[in-house]
Amino acid sequence: MSVIEKVKFVKGLAPAADRWNTDPATDIVSLALHKKAVFIVHQAGGTTGKATLTVEACDDVSASATTAIPFAYSVGGDGSGAGGDATGTLTQATAAGFDTTAGSDRLYIIEVDADTLPEGKPYLRLVCTEAVDDPVTGAVEIALFGGRYTGQSLDSAIA
């Protein structure tokens, strides 16, 4: 079975030249049929711009009731050359999240286990709050792992 048949990939936030402007949140995904969500945040360029990244558990796809939750993350090396693919130590973030690094080209890998979500909140999103207002190019992708059902055509996770 291929990776595409085992992992559900979801567009979180499309690439944009001023990605953190307006404090965007990703699409809300359901972990009802998956064991783990991984947000892959790519921030490139900019000089002083950065965002505070937090994860929210939601009661439904409209986010009518949300709760910020703790999560694990790792920060990739600066740039795309040697060492740019190195990831740092897995770090536990509180519900307050963490800030990205200004003026760097980095990947931020954020991981959430479904069994850590609060009761009645099986949905999840990443919130990117602009911490320093200066345009930063960026995008967010989401990968869902440990699906209850696998195969060529995985069900939608964004309803």
C-alpha cells in the first residue's frame, strides 16, 4: 500500500506573500477517523515578521466552540541547503503555543494525537496569529495518520 493510500493530505493554508496577515486559521480537520494530525508550516523570507502558532480543538467544522490545547513540535533548520532538512528536538508546547523565528526559511512540524483532544471536540485547526506585522511568505499543509480506513480514495476530513 502506498503512502497516498495510508495518509490523508489536506491543504491547510495556501501559499501567500503575507501569510500571517489577518491571523489565519487552517481548515478544520476531523480526527474522528485518524490517530494523529501533523501540521507542516513553511515560513520563508521576511525580515521581522513572525506568527504565534497555536492549536485549537473544535466541537464542529464551524469552530463554534474551541479550546486551545498543548501539542508537540519540532523546528527545522534554516534554509534549503545542507542542514535545512534537519529537525530540532521534539518540544512540548503549552496551549499558548510558540512563536516562529523572524527572518528565516524554516519548517515547523506540529503533531497532535487524537487521544489528547478534549471530550466532545474531535476537530482540530492551527491558528497563526501575526506576532510581528511584516510580510512573511508561508503555507501550511496537514497530514492525517493512522486512519481507521485506508485505500485509494480516502474520505474527506474537512467536511
